[in-house]
Amino acid sequence: MLELYIANKNYSSWSLRPWILMRELGISFIEKLVPFAGTDQTNAFRHFSPTGKVPCLIDGETVVWDSLAITEYLAERSPAVWPADALARTWARCAVAEMHSGFQVLRECCTMNCGLRIRLASPSPVLAKDLTRLNALWLEGLTRFGGPYLAGPAFTAVDAFFAPVAYRVQTYGLDMAPPARPYVDHLLALPAMRDWYVAALSETWRDEEHEQMARNAGTWLNDFRAVGQ
């Protein structure tokens, strides 16, 4: 049985990617959640991950680290990971690669914290640039391939890679142009995404580094999380 190591669901956007992909495609796995551990985090994660980071997939003697590598490993087992149509598949791979290595300002300004609602401290031209590109990319996929997912009628890896952005839109009230906003709502309504969200809110762990990033982002309007430790 595949084992997927992840960290706190409230914070770990990278963990969400393979988790939601496997859930949506019906790929069976055992979830292994190891909370972030502050300064000792890397050592804690190195028990299962050679980089000391999550996510990490274990398949018997095979260890697969990095969310993109996990995606490609799963694609060797399940063709549904990528769109069946060649043009849609090529576009999806490009979009995944862009998300994997880009949108740095969005990541830094809008750290993932599912349970909070935050008003950003001040408008940022560089963040606006990332959001403009995000809207354009989503519009291209939804228009070109007909939706309701980015590369056509089925949930694939490209949707998994942008799933954490849906939580960021919810947390920070980010402005998304039609039809990007309905796409966000569609992702958030998926049963697996709702399961992740409920679990994230029920977590009582707090990691100070992630909490500080959320404080730096702006004013906390609401905190829907269970009382922390």
C-alpha cells in the first residue's frame, strides 16, 4: 500500500497536491501526518524523506520525494493523472511546471493557512502581477478545454497543483476574474477538499514560523481553527 507523508493540513500546501490528486482519482494510500516541528522540523522529516521535506511517497522500498516527482510516479500507475487529450496534457504539464517553480510572491505574501481570514496589509504590485498571470492562465485552460476543470471535464494533476491556491483565495479574499472565481468555488466544494478543510480546522498544532508568516500578511479577521496547543 502506498504511504503518503504530509505535514499539518492547515499549512502544508505542498502536501495537499498529491493528497488531493490521489483522493480524487481513487488511488488508495495510507496517510502519514507528521506535524511541523519548528527548528527540529528537518530532522523530524528526515526519518522518512531524504530532503527533510514533505510530501514524500513511500511504495515499499521506493521513496519518492517532491510533489511533482510523486505526480509523475503516480502517472505511471494511473493514466488519469494527466488529461487524455494530447494538447490538454501538454498544456497541463506546462501549467503544473509553472506553478511548481513560479508564483513566488503569491506564496510569500499569502502563506496557506486554511483556518484564517486575513485582510492583506497593503496592495502589492508584484502580487498583483502574480494574480494577473494566474487569472490569465486559468482563463486560458477553462476556455480552451471547456471546463469545469482546468484541462477539461476531469480533475487531473493540474487542478491538484492549483488546489492550494483555492484556499489562499478563501483566506485572503483575493480578487479573481470570471470564470476563475467559479473554478475556485468548484474546487472548494469537492468532497476531498472539504475533508481536508475540516481536518485542517480541527488541528491544534501551531507552528510559530507559519503563524508569523500569517501575521506578517495582514490583519486577522477570523480564526476558525480549534484552540491551539
